[in-house]
Amino acid sequence: MNDPNELPIERPSTPERAPTGVRGLDATLGGGLMQGATYLIMGRPGAGKTTLGNQLAFAHVKRGGRAVYMTLLAESHASMLRNLSSMSFFDADVINDGLVYVGAYRALRDEKLRGLLNLVRQMVRDERASLLVIDGIAPARAHAENDVALKEFILELQVLGAMTGFTTVLLANMTAEDANGPEHTMVDGLIELGFERSSRRTVRTVEVIKLRGAKHLLGKHELVISDEGVVVHPRIEDLYDGNTTAPQRSRGIATTGISHLDDMLGGGLPNGSTTVVLGFTGAGKTTLGLHFLGAGVAQGEPGLYFGFYESPARVLDAADAISLPLRDAVASGALQVVWQPSYAKGLDALADSIFADVVKRGVRRMVIDGLDGFRQAAIHPERTIRFLTALSNELRALDVTTLITEETMKMNGPDIDMRVEGASALVDSIIMLEYMTVASEQRRLISVLKSRGMAHAARMREMHLTSAGMVVSADSASAEQIISGEGGVLSMRGRTRSWIGA
């Protein structure tokens, strides 16, 4: 029994979290910014601090809040606003009507930290602000008598924010390597904007180093500055960590649009599965993918072609050449053809683009033409398999039947390797397209090396590329003749076993 003289203990209320209005940032933070908390955003010049600070302020006002943006030895307000005016978040109508810009360096210079704190109190009170951004906190540190004085300043900011409910964002020209002062240890959140460089390109990144009272995504995530302003692309293997609730999978089989290939696959590809089509250049990988999309359009299933190497015009020309009506499907909206050079975006920006198209258009069939494009887009190529696992799992959860092409380094087997290590175990099915030379003539073979959960043909068949597209032989007789013409060195069972064991 409880002691009647014991006073009840009140549970502290959980602070409200407001969305930042910056695409992808809330997912990285595990939510928005906490009301009354203090955050430090740091980074070298050009990392995007000022753009992000302004974007937070404009978004806050758009949601009905009020904001004060203070500058300390930063660029002039006129210059800053001129540079921001081309970005979609910028709204000149809210300046001095919900968003106020204040130059605070004179107060800091003349009265040190006490003068700056008094100005903060005055502006927050007069403007009824619920967000305060201080751009250029380094001068405050320089004008502090000692670390204790700076701690007191940060503490009083926090107390004032907690009492009046405004959130504070401090912007600092420094990196995590410089994070040894009181402003780093005392703030509620520590966020670093930085750069990652490879031999091919440089990308901006954001990392949440510290965030009190919230579960956030660890590590560095891609950050892009565009006409939209700052956009964050969280790593999808962290964002989609296997806890995605998958919808009820639609039962059934997705036909490839190539009758005898469907026979080899046991009817087709399971809905929601992922298949890799392997083959040397010119083997017919893209043609197979176009048949697959055309069959889906014919059945009322919206499709998406996402390629790295062929422009939409060339893809549709290829479809015209084999009498596939994909141009009409694009015109009607049943099919979308997207071309994305692999060097233009990072992995997570590519994934965001794919998921946005899939969800917006209700895509049921997708062709990713060029698996190696993802490897080339990665700053750290060893990350590619983790990325592909998350991408594939999320597409399955969205009930998208996906076909991915991958170019091999050899024209035929038995030792065929995928350039992304581990990808063969990830996918549900593997289709192999090969060349073999018989009496100076190039002949094409097709085989199903893997089809998870489906009874598939274990023997190769001959395949032809014609004006009607891909045509697969009804049986394996001609394929056996082709192989025996090569001297019978490799049996079809041996070729398949060699791949699976690789």
C-alpha cells in the first residue's frame, strides 16, 4: 500500500515536435525539432548552413509560426535574401510579417553576451517568435570572457526557450573536429553539414551527431541544395530497416510477354518479385524488359522504365522497332520512361525518385536497366549491396514486380559473375542470355538459373531477336545442338550448377 503522506510524482510531459519543412530532414531526425530546445548546426563554408537556417524559418512561418533570424558578422541581409530568392521556399510577403531579420553584432560587440541575450529577449517578446535562428555563433564565442560565460549564455537561452516555448537554432562555421566547446556539450541537438569526396564527384552530407530525447538515424546522409532549397536523402537501408508493413501481396504471376520464356519460368514471374536478367552487351536484356513492360500495360498494370544509359527517345524507338506500343502507353500515362545518368545523383536520391514515381502512379511493373548504374552512383561502392537489399525489399512491400538488367563481362558461361557481390542471393529469379559461336555464326541462348519458389526449366533454349522482338524456342533441342557443336565441353546441368555455386 502506498504511503498516504507520499507526494504524487508528476510525469514530465513530452515536448511537442514540429516538422522542419525540409524534405527528408524529419526522417533523419526521427521527427521534427522539439519545442523549446536548442540546436547547433555546424559546417564549413558552402555546406548549406545559411540556406537551411532560412528554409527552417520560412517553413515555420508558413505553418503559422513566427520567426526571428539574427545575424552575427554574416553576409548582409540584402545579399542573403537575393541569393535565396530563386528557391521555392522563399516568400517575400512574410518578411517583416511573421519573419524578421535582425543584425545583432553591434549588441554583441558593445555589451558582450549580455547585450546579445537582452536583444534575444526583446525580439522574441516583441515578435512573439516561436523560432529563433542565430547565424554565425562563432563571434559570440570570441566575445565570451571564458568558457563559463559562454555556458551561462547557452543555459540562459535554453531556459528562456523552455519558458516561452521558442526553439533556437544556432549556425556555426566549424566541424565536429572543432566540437570541444560548451556550445557543443550543452545544446540539445548537434547537426553537422559536410562533404564527402570520391574520385568521381563530391556530395554534400548531413549527420545528426547528438539529439536528446529522440531516436534518430545515425551516420552521414546525402544532402542536396536545389531550387527547392535543402533536400535530405536518408540512407534507405536505415530508413527501411525491415519494419515496413507490407500490403497483402497480390497472388498470381506476371507474364513476361514472351510465351516460351513464361513456360521456362513455370508461368511467369511471381507478383512482387525481383528478377535479374544477365547478359553481354547486345544480348537482348533491354528488349526482354520492354516485352515485360508491354505485357503489363496490356493487362492494365502501370509500368516504369528506369534506365541509366538510354534516353527515353531511344528506348521508345527500340520499342517501335519491335512493334511494341509503348509510345502510346507513355502518352496515355500507363508507362513512364525515366533516364537518369548514374553520375548525376547519389544512391538515396535515386531511390527517392523511384519510390516517388511508384507511389504516385501506382506502378506495378518496373524495369531498372543497368544494375551497375547504382554501383557507379555510390560514393562507397561496397555499400551497393546493402542499398539494393533495402530497395528490393521496399519494392516488394509496394507489390512491384521488378526486372533488373546487368551486363556481364563475358559472352557466355560457365563462370559468370555479377559485379555487385551478393546480388545473386538477393533476387528471386535470374535469367541468363548468352552468345555462342557455331561455325562462325553467333547464336543466342537463354536459361533460367534461379526462380525462387517456382518450378522452372533446367535446360537452355535457343533465342532469337527479330523484328517482332524476342522469340524463344519451344524446346531445348536446338540449344543442345548448339552446345554439342561447341564440342560438348559443358553440359547444361553443369553450367547451371557452376553459376549457383559461384
